[in-house]
Amino acid sequence: MSYILVTGSSRGIGAAAQKALEERGLKVIGHRSREGNESTIAADFADPLSAQMLWNEALERSGGDIVAVVNNAGLFEHNSLDCSDIEWLDRWEDTLRINLTAAAQLSRFAVRHWKRHLAGKSGERGRLVHVASRAAYRGDSPAHWHYAAAKGGLIAMHKTIARAYAPEGILSFAITPGFTDTSMAGDYLQSRGGAGLLADIPLGRVATPEEIASIITYCTIDAPASMTGAVIDANGASFVR
């Protein structure tokens, strides 16, 4: 049985994605920062060695049969322009480490692994699904330069992977949600005026984790190979490209 590795699966979008994939009959290896269990591996992406540890353990648990990686783990942390230089830089580096660098490491490990294996009947070797943000295109608040930069980098990395490895049956997809009803976004919504911020979303509400999970599931299982390189927006028309 093939496995899918989903990072940041302890809550929010990641938890909804793991549930949706399992409901489709797939085996999922989840990830959280601390306290793993029989179906979840603990790895704190603030540690540069943690992504490799996660990949190695996931490979062992799956018997080497990982067919997709969902890069969903993220950090959304306020970083005021008026913080001390050290504090501002620490938050910048933590955010890029967790939101971008760990995803890059896992993508690299996965691509190298798939390149060593024969393609299946469909010609595919593996799929990457990256959960980015509308901030990659629209930017974010003055206290979230680091978050927007990390998500913009994730999109650029995704497009590069898609172009480079499509001939070898390695596919890449990206999703750019707007605000989603998770604890991570909830604090931000409240700090920015709550309901007042919703006026910027024509749909009149934020997305649910289950909505984003349905897109993740589509990209992981159902999206045709010709869609590799695609970026799917899910922001209630708050940013239309």
C-alpha cells in the first residue's frame, strides 16, 4: 500500500487533509511538531535536521513507498517593524525555516527518491502538493513580510520543480488559500478587526479547512498530469489574478 506524507497534520488544514485522504482509502503518515504516535511523526521544523529525520522515518514506516508529499506545515507569527533587530531577524528566520526551507528539503528528498524508482503504468513517479497562500501574490500585513516572502518562495520553488521534473513523471501542484478558519488565522482575523476584515472578501466568509482539504485531495489523487505546475486559488475572490 502506497503512502502519502502530510506535514502539519495535527490541526486545521493538515488535519482535514489527512482525514479526507484517509476517507478515500489512502494511507497517510501525518506530522506534528511534538509528540508523534503510530500514525504521526514528531519533527520540529525549527531544527534544520528535523526534515531529514521526518523523511527517513516516513520512508521506514512506508517501506519506501511514499507516492506524494503535502507540504502544509506553516508558521504565521506577528513581526513588528519596531521589534529589536535580533527579535525581528529571529522571527524572519524561523518563519522561512518552517514555511519554506523545510518544504524545500522534503521536496528534494522526495524528488531524489522518485528519480531512483520506475514510473508506474501512468508514467508517474510521485506528486508534491504545496499549501502556500494568497500572500505569495498579494502580499500581507506590514507585520508579515516574512510570511509573504516564504509563501512567494514556495510558489517559485513549486513552478521550478514542475518544469524541471515533469519529463520524469514527477508532478507538482500548489494551492494559495486566503484566510481559512483555523486557529492560526483566527488570531490574525481578531487582531485586524474580525468581521471588518471580511469586507475585503466578496464571498463574505473565510474558507473552511475542509474546503482546502478537498483541493489538496484533488491535487494528490485526481488532478490530471497536464495540470502539473498549476496554482489553485481559494480566497473567496479577495484576490483575483
